[in-house]
Amino acid sequence: METLLTMSKKYSEHEYSQNKILKRSENTMVTYKRYHNQVAKMINDIGDLKISTYNINKNAKHELKYVHYADAVKKYLLSFSNKSAVNYMRYIKSVLKYADESGIKCSFKHFNMVELDNPVRTIPTDVYKKLNKLALDEAKDDDGAMLYLLLSITGARIKDIENISEDNFTTSSIHYCPSKTNSATITVPITRTVARLLSSRVVQNKSDSFNSKKQAKKIFPRHDRNSLYYAFKKWVNSTNIKGEVVKDKVSADGTRSHEVIDIKDFIRPHKVRSTFISEMLMNGVDEATVKSFSGHSKNSVAFNSYVAVNEKHRRQKHADFMKKIF
């Protein structure tokens, strides 16, 4: 019988060979090694899972043991930070899926995303609106402002925006293929003002003799993801927005606490995506439509990790409901 630990090791070796073929960075393998070591620690703390050579779905006894183990892992992972817990769960599920594809039948679908009890923190609505207006005014000459604007109107990830070119937009929409999911091309409507800003960027890039023909088509011809992130933070820090945000903090021993940080330190590209999704939902857009913009599937569990409800909005909705029933 194979164990989760041995399959985890085989999976790490498999991923290493695949990444070597694809010439990905060594950082990817450092991440897998960290996950593998953490899985080994979980096995020591919780107990091992025997992966049977026959289909455990047909055996109620093994199925029950499997479900209990999945629950134990979830409970154990809740002592981690949100990001780590979700990433470790994905890794374990990938190991079990790899085992299944290797001929060792196991119902990896039991290992779903971890239920996290920390509330999602998004950019406050008033700050979000102010930044949107500032970005629209300054996007013509500032890469950070342009990036923020595109993230805010599309709800995309930064890696989906970094390669946007003149082939990805028209006078009425932007379209792109999400790099993280297998969902179809996402098309997002844009105003003529935004379309003009994008067109002027391309014209400006084509007039720059330092850009190649391929670069000249891009909105951000000389940026990679890291330099775009820097441009984003530089622009946010240059704005006159003020305020503080309560951030959830998890220590190494799993103790949860809160810390107050400056709003400018809190705002990051992915926070814009979370805010886009939450604001759409709070403004009455149905969930199916929001998912069509965010790229999440119909039954996506990950979608919930982006959703936050503003406290003021909750109180207002409750007050409106009370008026209807009294």
C-alpha cells in the first residue's frame, strides 16, 4: 500500500522534472519542497492515510476513514494563515489526484478547500471610489494608475493584465484568457474614455523607437509582473488617500490577532480584485454574472475567499428588510 507521504514525495519529483522541462524558476521547486515537508509534519501529527490499490469509493469503511482524515487535515490547517492553509490543501489534493492518475484509485474530491473563519478584507468603498477617479485622471501618463484602472474595471489578476495589448481591446470591451483557470475568454465592457486611454498608450508606445514591434502593441511594453507591482505601489503611495485598516494576523503557533495598518500599505493589486467582486455583489449584481467576470466556475469554492460584505451595507440591508416585515 502506498502512503500519502510516499505519493507526496513522488509528486514532488514529478513536478520537479516537469518544471525543469518547462524551464521554470527554482523558486517553484522550493515551494513544492516546503509543501512536501509540511505534509510530512501533518502525517506525524495526525496519522497517515493508506492509499488503497482498489477503488475506495466502493468500500464504505475506507471511505469513512478517508473523510475523517480530510476533516482532520482541514482542522489542522486552520492554525495556519489563510494563504498557507489553502495552498497546502491544494497541494494535498494535487498529490491525491496524481496518485489517482497513476493507477492508485482514491477519491481526492473529498479534499475540498479549507473553510476559513477570517473575514475577507477589502478596500473601503469610499477609498475605492476615490482611487478609481484618480486612476482615470492619471492613467494616461502613469503606469501604476493605468494598472490600477484596468484591475478595477476588469477584476482580473495582475498576471492577466501585464500582457494586455491592442489585440485585447476594442472601443467597447477588453477580452483576455485567465492564466490561472481554464475558463473561456472573459470579455469586460469598457467606456469610450478607457478605450481612448488604451489607444493613446499604444500610439505612444509605437512612437518610442526603443520598443520592438511586439512590445509596441502592449499597454505595458517594458514591464514584468514585479516591476508592475512596484509601479502600482508607487502610484498608490503618491495619492492623497488617508486612513487605517484592521488586518488579521496569524502567528507561527496559530494564535490569531489583529493589527492596524495604514490604508496605503494594505492596498495591493489582488485587493482590487477582491474589492471589485465584493462591490459588484453589494450593488445587486447576481452571483452568476460576477463569476462570469471573475473567471470562477459555477460551483467554485475559491470564489467565497474573495467575497466580503461591508458592515455599513449589512446594516442598511437589515434595516431595509425590517421595514418590509414590520
